[in-house]
Amino acid sequence: MSYFKKIFKAIHTLFQGMSVTGNYFFPNALTRKHVITCQYPEEPPVIFERFKGEVVMWHNENNEHRCTGCQACEIACPNGSIEIIWKWEINPETGRKKKAIDQHIYHLSMCTMCSLCIQACPTNAIMWSTNFHHATYDRGLLTKVLNKPGSKLMEGVEE
Ligand code: SF4
Ligand code: SF4
């Protein structure tokens, strides 16, 4: 192959490679169709439904939850991220004592997002939230009480 043919072939293959990159880069740079990175916090990120941000307790519009205080989640958690503080409550109808949740404490800073607590819960009281705004200078803020103030157990939910 002559000297000039080699130069021409080298330039040709260089442009072949660049055209592959260019065909991908320019349309996507304009439409951002396949772009999954973003300029956070200026741009809101795309959060998928399955994203595990933190464990939360579901409450209905009457401030009722489904947590019976059974401690199954606390026992299932491999690293002690959950602490259940429970109390006795008197059933006004039967006069009998019943175990009830006082505080469902969740240490987000220790949580490895393994889902074992959620799988262990017999009443589907806890679930994943996609909230990821956890940056803080105070670690204490990462310890949360999942049952809302004044909330109570939803009627019909049994251990
Ligand atoms: S997700 Fe895993 S580590 Fe986190 S609180 Fe539940 S069981 Fe514990
Ligand atoms: S969240 Fe579920 S497993 Fe944990 S104490 Fe409440 S009812 Fe029991």
C-alpha cells in the first residue's frame, strides 16, 4: 500500500469511529432522550418506583396506621436499625390489656436497605419511600419515629 493510501485509510477509519460517536452524542445531547444523569439540585432526578430511599410507615387520612407493635421487623433487622417501644393499652369494650405501639424508631443511618423488616411485617405496616434527601450535618436527624404523633392502630388490623 502506498504511503498516501495509508494516510487516507487512517483518516477514513478515524471519521468512521467519530461518526458512530457523533450519531449517538448529538441527537441525545439535544433531546436528552437517553441521558440519565442530571444537574442535581437544579434539575430534579428521575426516581424509579422501586428505589429504596427510606423505610416509612403508611398512615391513612384519619392518622391511623397498621402497626400492632409485634416487633417482627425489629427481630428481622440484622443490624438493629429498628427499635420498637410498645405499651399496654386497655380495650374500652372488653377491659382487656392489649399490646400497642408507642414508638417505632428507625435508624436510617444504620439501614442497609435490605428490606427484611418490610418482608417480615405481617400487617404491611411499613414500606419503602423513594425520598432520598437525607444529607444532614446532624446524625440525630437520621433517627426517625415512624408512627406519627397522635396516630392509632386502624380498626380490624390484628397481629
Ligand atoms: S431495610 Fe434491612 S437494615 Fe434497614 S431497617 Fe429494614 S431490616 Fe433493618
Ligand atoms: S411495623 Fe409491622 S412488623 Fe414492625 S412492629 Fe409494626 S406490625 Fe410488627
